[in-house]
Amino acid sequence: MLNVLFICSQNRLRSPTAERHFADWPGVKTASAGISNDAYVPVNLELLQWADLIVVMEPIHRNKLMARFGSELADKRVACLDIPDVFQYMEPALIKLLDERVARYLPS
């Protein structure tokens, strides 16, 4: 089982969409969090330790993760999707981008 943690800023739109959309992917467990202090579910050490793969929506999320949790990420794969914060929760255009950019990291 591959544990995948999706991260955006607030954990309100992009990462929860990804978590829900890929929740039924065979061989995958999903979770989501936000890098901001006021995120719905803030990133924490427990989530990072659980994750086999960390998927961030923008480069700034990776930078903030590295600044805050650098040593804890030493053996983790962190993938960046380059998806801007312009989508609504479960918006079809967002789901299309997620499908295009995430599937290559997941078991086939």
C-alpha cells in the first residue's frame, strides 16, 4: 500500500479534492493537509511519517515543507504538480489536471 499525502496551502480546495479523487485508486491510501498555520488540517510530523509519497500543489509548498520539516523529509519523495490556487473543490478542470499529473506517481 502506497500512502500518499496531498498538500496545498489551506487544505480546503486542491488537496482535499486530490485526496477524495484518488481515495479509491488500487493500492493507495490518501490523506491531505495544508502548509499554512490556519489550514483546515495542518501538516504535522505524524502525517509526514505516514506518507510514502508527498504531493504538493506548488513549489512554494515544497519550500515551506523543507524549511519547517527538512530533516524529516530526507528519505521522502516530494512531487510538485504546479497547480495554482484558482480551482474550486472537485472542479472538473482541477480533476483533469490531477489525473494528468498524479497518475504517473501511483501504482498502475
